[in-house]
Amino acid sequence: MLEYQDQNCSLTLQEGLNCYYKAFPESTEILKDSTDSGTLLRDHDCTHVIFGLNISIEQESILDTWVLWGSKWELKYLLGYQKLPQIKQLYKDLVNEIGYFGFIKILWKLSGIKRKVMFRTFKMKKKWPFKMPEEYLSMKISDLREMHGIKVLLPEEMKYIPFERVT
């Protein structure tokens, strides 16, 4: 378990983000912000940190539920994410690797966890701003979670069999 995944993490959001980047250096290199993306990729990465998730395909799918139901977002901003060349390539590679049926299997397998996340979002005090204010980076993760009423999933709540990729 990474430090930022603890509900009461005392790291600042920036420190949590650094922990996240250090844990997943291969994706950090590919998915860097640029003049085209602005802070969009960083904002996405901050959702991983604030909701306590890693970059596995399963936890990316769980994150989608957190973002959809528990974040304040603008459709245009989120669609910008899908238009980034590195994201387009990532999706293309995933479809080639697991196929569309693989995505359906993952959604089916995670349906109970995704439902649990959805209900947690209804209990939040306020939605997480997907386009995140800069001042949040200097605030403690635990304080931000308290402010928004975010209760991350415990490891025992995320029981699933990891997707087996064919190699």
C-alpha cells in the first residue's frame, strides 16, 4: 500500500502526487503535462491520489466511478483528456491487448465495488474539483478528504481478481 492510500495520510497533495509518480515512473514519463494538455494530466493524477487508487486497469475503472459521481467536472475539460495523443494511444493499446470483451469483463467484475463507490459519493460533503485549485497542492491529503467527505476504499473492500493479460 502506498502512503497516499491511507485515509489519514498526512502528506500534502503535492507530496502524495510525488509518491504516486515515484511508484509508477513508466506512466509518469509517457503521461506528462504539456502546453497542449495544461494541467489536465496532473489533475487526473491528483484524483488517483485523493481517492487512494493506483494505475491498474481495475483501479482506473474504479477511479472513473469516483470521477463521474464524486467530482465536479466540465464535459469539455474531460473530453480534452480523451483527445490527448498519449491517451488515445493508451486506449488503442488496451483494446489491442484485452479487446472490448475484456473491458466488459472488468466492468462486470468490479460492479459491486463501483456501486460501493457510487454510494460513497452520495455521502460526500462536496464534490472534488477535477480541475483542481493550485492551493490544494500545499494542503494535507487528510484535510482535503475531510473537507470533501472522501472515504477511500480499504484494501479489504477492493477484493477482486486482477485481470489476466494474455502475453
